[in-house]
Amino acid sequence: MEKPTIQHTLPSGIWGFFALSFIFSWIVWGAMLALPLPDDLMFPLLILGAFGPTVAAIYLVYRYGNAAAKKDFWSRVISVKRIGWLWYPAILLIFPAIYLLGYFIYTFFGGEQPPVASLFSGLDSASAILMFTFVMLVAGPVSEELGWRGYVLDPLQQKYGKDLGSFILGMFWILWHLPLFFIEGTSQHAKGFGFQFWSWSFQLITLSFIFTWVYNHTNRSILGAILLHLMANLAYPTNLEPTGELVFTAVRALIVLVIVLAWRQKESVKEELVMV
């Protein structure tokens, strides 16, 4: 059963959060583009900039939240019980399932599934894989999810509903990443602004819907969002040509369609019960 989103109690507002997130991240990433910094500082700064949403969320929680709001926030970050054990398999398997299904369909168009080692950038030692996974956990899931899902998703849903709120968050998620497309060495810079940019952008929109669906079913767990983000990063198909991008776009769109239809059906049932 989907658990209702509780009333968001922090008075800072949606747009203040987005402003702080963008200011923090874009200043750090902008410095990487504008200043002649030594090479050994580039990666740490890249990671630091990614913490904009999380830094904004923590600041606003402590600036405007009462003791109960602060306790609730950190409980959602660390509590493993909030998720519910039946949802751990969904969190861990949904993106690998999309990965396998997408490549299965892609084979009918002449594509080939890359080796499993490609999910870990070709690393083959346990220590290297663990370090890679740790970096992937920090650089994205931890640095972003305390903000995107942990802070701003609740008020977006309350003001705009699940579907429009998820879409708005997805759009800001895309815009927030834009400086990375100009920083050499990032995966975004490698994509450029061709078809891969539009496929990647659509992916973030679809991910936003999937994240909302999981978030609402896991008692607003930030930990669940962190783990889901990690799996999305690990099971991300790379180096696809246009046909492959279209296949994965169609798979993601179908999943989102099912989610939205389920939301609409649930709302319809609620309205019928109210009328009765």
C-alpha cells in the first residue's frame, strides 16, 4: 500500500531550495571552468559541487525546522526499517531489470549487451570494485538525494500532485547538471548536446517518476532514494547509438506510463469513495 506523504513542515519554500542548490553547485563547477586550477583539485571539486542539493536541504532543515522536523529528516536518511523489507528487492532490481530488458529488446535491432564487468568500468578486483561503488554512492546518491527526494519532493507533490511534481523535479534535475556538459572528463561532457543529451534528459524525467513511486511506497525514505540512485547509476547503459537510445527510451516511457496510470486509477477510486 502506498503511504501518504505527510505535510511538509518547513516554511522555506520550493524555490528557495532550488536556488540554494543551484548557487552552491554552479559556483563550484563554474570555478572549475573559469579558474586555472591544478589537475589534482578537479575531481574533489567535481564531487563537492554535486553536494549542492544535500547542502541546501541540511541548511534549510536546520534553519527553519523544529526538533521534530530535524529528527524526521535524519531518521529518513539512516533508518533501514522505514523502507519495508518487501521494497528492498524493488529498489535493488528495478534498474538492473530495465538494463537487461532494454538490451534484450536491443538485440532484435542488432545490438549486443556489454559484459557485466562494464557495469564497474571494467574493474576486476574486489577492492577496486568496492572503491568504485563507494565513489558512485557519494557522487550522486548521497550528494543529491537528501535534497531532491529528501527535501523538495514532498512540497512539490503537495502543491502540484505526484505526476506534475515529479516532472518539475525532473526538469530542475536536468538544468542543475548543465555545467557538467562543459567540464572535460565528465560523462555529461562525453555525451555532448546531440541525441545522447536528449535521451539522457528524458531518462532523468522518467527516473523522477520512478523515484517518486518508490519514495511514496517506502515511508518517504531518503535511504531508499540513495540506494535507488546508486542502482540507477550502476545499471546505466552507456555508449549506445541512436537505435539503442530509442529502445531504452521506450522501455522507460512504458514504465512511467504504468506508474502514472496507477496513480490516476488510485485517485479515481478515492474520488468514487468520497462521492459514496
